[in-house]
Amino acid sequence: MRKTLRGKFTLLAMAATLSPVTTSAQSAAEFYAGRTVTILVGSGPGGITDTSARIMGRYLEQYIPGTPTVIVQNMPGGGSVTMSNHINRSAPRDGLVLGYPLPGILTAQLMEPNRAKYDAREFTWIGSLFKATNVLSVLEPTTVRSIEDARDTEIIIGASGRGSPLYQFPAMTKALLGLPMRIITGYEGGSDITLAMDRGEVDGQGPALDYWEISRPHWLVEGNLVHLVYIGPTDAERAPGVPHLRELVSTPRHHQLVDFLEIGANLGWPLFAPPEIPTDRAAALQQAFAELTQDAEFAAAVAATMRAQLNPTVGDDLTAFVLEALQTPPEIVEEAKTILGLN
């Protein structure tokens, strides 16, 4: 799967099946003029998801025809499943309400269909600004300085619910590497876990690398954080010498499980609309997003605020990725569910 997900997508023809099928009597510019577009963020305030959504919203409105006002509202819960369910079932299908989730909504659909009441094949995929490099990080004064140390010394990792990447990445790492790791769940998100690290309740967590730039940049400057292992794109500048989880496992089955875990990392933070929004509005939103990714001022704002570089996936390419990811073999999904305690 790793090769197919990271290579050229061969499902662009299939992507047409996800395209909106309705049309509008108004042009997109006429429809959006004087209106408000709401981006629902599937996490609480703070952190990468909320921060990047608010930066994006400020710049995106100038590229949508009719220059509507763009506002951002938080709808946390269930690793963004609550928000995604709302977009699917309750949001108007007119292009005025968009979703901006955590990276785990595809794996949630595969592993927890009774909870994830949506089919991501039917969403209108607009674009993703970033891919995620997730790192399992611990805070001094722990004596663990590498993943090899973690094989012999128990570390306590904070996590949110089992449907969230904040749980799934540490849990899969623990299982595949046989680590004596203890995972404490129940935190609302990365910000709450960081406070728990401040208080000494837990040693670390497994967020996106960019999260630390936003939440605790002084920990990075002062060298207080130790990155043990990562998944997602390589970031040699910010995580030099840190091993990829795939490098630490040896069997083909374990490689497939790591690839499955990386679906969220390669999806990143996508912007999407409900199914069946008018075709011209879908095209306008995708074009607006594509133009946004070329905006040097926007890129500079992201770099200044989040110390992150854009790594976008736009329109049909994002749709094709979703289709490919949702074709994960059922036996891999079932084994992942067993490891993560979701059976």
C-alpha cells in the first residue's frame, strides 16, 4: 500500500463518481456574494487543526468567487467523527458549510463504521494543505533518550479516544515493537495532554511535529523534547536521526499495518464539503483552494505562525487518495482494529 498511496494515483477516472451531481441556477460568484462560509473544525481550540483553519479562513475568502466572509467554528468530538457525521447528515448541501477534520477520519470509517456514519467517497474533497509527520515525543526528565531506551523502560503516554491518531500511533508502536509503554486515554486533545506533561502526569504524546512549534516552541529551543519514532513524510531538519516506524519492523504484515496507520499522515488536514453540492460551487471551492496554495503571503503566515511549510494535495488528487485509502484490504483493517482495541 505504501507504494500505491505515495505514487501516482491511478483512480482519477473513478474520482468522477465522487463529483457533485447537482447544478445551480446562479453562478458561484452570485451565490457566494454577501454570504458567509463556515468551516467546522473537528477539534477544540488550539493545536494544528484549529490554528491552520483560522489562518486558512482569513485568506481563503478572497479567492472564493463573490468574496464571502469565512468564519471558523469548533465542533470537537471523536477524532473529528462528530463533525464529519454532522457534515454528512445535517449540514446544508449548498457549499456554505465545510469540514476541516483531524487526519484520522478515513481510518475511522474503515475501523468504526457504527460510529462513523459517513462514506468519505461521497464527500466533496477540496484540498489538503499539509501532510503530517507524527512523532512520539517525551519530555525530560525522563531517562528515555531513544526508541531503544523505550524497549527497556516504561514511559507513560497521554492520548485522547481510541479513534484518534493521538491514541492509534502510540498504540500501534507499542504493539509492533513490544514496548513496555503505558497509554492513558481520556484527554480531549493535544493541548490537554501537554498540560498533563507540564504537571508530570504523563511523559509524552504522539502529535504532528508541527504541533510542538505552536504549543511549546521553547521545549524545542531548549532541547527538552526527545523524539523517539515517527510516521509520515521525512523531516530531516526538525527530526534528524529519528527512525521511521516502518524501519523498525521486519515482516510484510507489519509493513502493511504501518502503511495503514500512515493513511492519516498522508491525508493530512483536508478541507471538504458535504456530498452533492452544486457542481459549479465545488469547482469554485477547489479552484480557490488551489490558488490559495500559491499565495506567498499565506505561505509566509503559515511559516511564521506554525513554522510549517505547505505540502498541498488539491482536488482530484485528494479525491483519488481517498478512494485508494478506502480500498485497504479488510484483513489489514481487522488486524489493526484488534491491535487498537476497537473490535
